[in-house]
Amino acid sequence: MLRAELLGRQAQRESAARTYARTIPVAPVSATGAEVTGADGRAYLDCLSGAGTLALGHNHPAVVEGLQAALASGVPLHTLDMITPQKDAFSEELLERLPGSLRHHAKLHFCSPAGTDAVEAALKLARHATGRSGIVSFTGAYHGMTLGASSVSGPERMRGPAAEAQPVTRLPYPYGYRCPFGVGGEHGAGLSARLLESYLTDPSSGMAPPAAVILEVVQGEGGVIPAPDSWLREIRRITAAHGVLLIVDEVQTGIGRTGHYWACERAGVTPDILVTSKAVGGGLPLALIAYRPDLDTWLPGDHTGTFRGNTLAMVAGRITLRTVAEEQLAERAEKLGARLRLGLRELARAFPQIGEVRGRGLMTGAELVDPGAAPDALGARPAAPEFARAVQAACLDRGLILELGGRGGAVLRLLPPLVLTDAQAGAVLDRLGDALAAVCAAPHGRPERAA
Ligand code: PMP
């Protein structure tokens, strides 16, 4: 009853843009590890974990203890960008964990607390440091929701050079399953990189030299699409050769999620600007960029914000950064992710609606397709978003929270905490298999929903 009341009042009060609240009508009241209990008393396995934020799961004892100790000690909870011992310790920990040449040497810029704020900062810094305005991004990318707040603000310095004209060139992301070049695999990915090089070298390409290329190593919202290492290395080579900055958005992939501490490390690539948020705050809001020190061309006040000094987020973030490293949770993510994908591939044999299973570490996706429709030249059938929504609902009925993503929302995405147990991984697969069977057995593709 309480659940229905809470959801009813929420629907009345909150915006029509609500998302998770609609597809996952759970009113969480308590949570531990990978398990969430709703106001209806039901327990759910959480394979969304705050959209990939809760690397250590809900209420990890070390995080809770650290937060309680900080609160009891009377530390100021909010300090703008003034230094505190907690921020100092967080920075030290992060610097120690950064990839490649950024380790120990990067400059850190603490942003307003969302991933999108850090992306804004990265783009602005790239434009500032290069004096150029263009940005190259990729099809299917997700970098955040802010609508260029600074572009509608008054003072010129808030916008940085040429902000009003920030031309964006989108290139095809190496999405092998639906390769825009019709060839797939490493070959298709190679063509995507080659296109970038061609744009940069052809004086008549129509693309002015950009300030930066921004990318996700594994597209999350775009449908859990890992880019081949060879592609990432090529993009790194090309950007370096042409003086274009490489921004790697590790908002979702960072802190062990993909089986490496940072997803870019697998390919041995170090970005010029690394964007991080979500797990870096240990479940509390925190976002920052880490970048090559010579790019630090900003003057005091060029990029500010009120909420850049969340002491509790620094405490939770430091504990999370350290725990992921010390408990080798990236390796665990790799192992458990492989197990989930293996299980999903087994399910794909029974359910031809599973068109492709892919992912890296504990970022796993299953793209659902219409098995009755004709395949394209690469063998991919049309996406089945309605079916995916029905499976998501059937999973919820069976106590499994997962999210959809991808083009048209036809990809089941599993983003559990890195502390998911082996038994829980098995339960995830069981529930998913049951849900698929139930949806397939239902007369109109939608099983009766449990109350
Ligand atoms: N970048 C990536 C790769 C993301 O996945 C997200 C959020 N899903 C963002 C940026 C934006 O983060 P936020 O929602 O905290 O603004």
C-alpha cells in the first residue's frame, strides 16, 4: 500500500520526464550490496546500481563507517573548492589510480557534481587550451543532459572561446553488430578511425580542425558497445598526430567497472582529459576531470560552481577508489561479467530474440531483436524494443532490476555492483531466463504482471 501511495504522489508531483520511476516502479526503503528492498517488502537484485554509480553496492560497511566517522567528527559538509583533509586524501588516492602518464601528474578540476558537468568542463577546457571550437563525437554517444547553461549566460569568460559556435562532427562509433559501413568487426572499426583521419587531412573535408575528440570506450546508454582496442589506439594515434585533444568519458566505465580500473587502460591508451563521476563519489555526487598539466590554461574563476566541495562524497569516493584497488574488484568484474555473458549466450540458444550478447567486465548488454524479421547483410535483425520492455517488466516481477539502452531501447543492460556475489550472478541469469520464457509464452508478448 505504501508503495502505491508513494508512487501515486510521485506521479502527481514530479515531471513527465521521470524515467526510472516509470519503468522500475519500486519505492526503495533499504538496501545492502546488490539487494534493494522496496516499500512493498519485496527484495530485488539491483543490476542498475544507481546507473553504475554503486561500485561497492549499497551501504558497503567501509563506506558507511567512513561516512559516520566523518559526520561525527564535525567536518564541514560543504566547502566550495576550499581544501579539506578529506579532499586532500581523495585527490591523493585518485592521482595514484589514474591511467598512464596522468598518474601522479594530472591536474584535477572538481566540477559541479554530475557527469554532465564534468563533460562540460572537459569540452570547455579543450576549447580554451586549443583556441579551437569544434568537437568530434560518435554516433550513439551519451555524455549528459546539460543544455549548454554557460552558452546562455552573460559574461564572455563563462563560455570560453567560440562557445556559441561549437560545431560537432559525429563519426560512426564502432558498433560491429550494426556496422554503419556494412562490414563489422575490427575492419569496420578501422574505417571509423580512417574517416577521422581523412577529415583531418583533407583540406576540403568541411571540418575545421577540432579542439577535441570525445568518446566512451564502452558505450553504456548507447547499448553496451565495447570499442575494439585497435580502434581506440588508432584514435589516440590520430588525435596526437594532429594536435587534437582526446577526451575519454569514463563516467560509467571508470573505477573497475569494465575489468580494468579505467576502460582506456585495456588498450594502453591515456587520454589528454579523463572525465569521471558516478562511482568516483562512492554513491554520493562528485565529478571531476583529470588532465595533462600543460592544458591548465584556465585563469582563476574561468570555470566554477557552488557544489564542488562535498566532503562526504570525497570520503565515500576515497574509500571506494581504494577498496576497488585493494580487493581487486576490477578482476572480479571481469570474471563475473564473463560468467553473465556466458549464461546469456546459453539463453540465446533457446531464445532467438537475443540477437547479440556483448560487454566488458560488469557492463553487459543483450540486444533483443525480432527473430521473424529478415536479417541485414551482417545478419542482424531489427531491434525489438517492445519485447525488451516486456522482458524488463517481467524481470522486475521476478525481483530483478535492470535497465534498457541502445538504439530504440532494445538492449537489456546489466550494471550490477562489483560486489555482486556468485550466487547472485546465478540468480540474475535464472530470473532473466524465466522472464524471457514468460514473455515468449504470453499471448501478446506481455505476461500478466504480478500485483
Ligand atoms: N557520460 C556517460 C558515459 C554517462 O553514462 C553518463 C550518465 N549515464 C553521463 C556522462 C552523464 O552523467 P550524469 O547523469 O551524472 O550527468
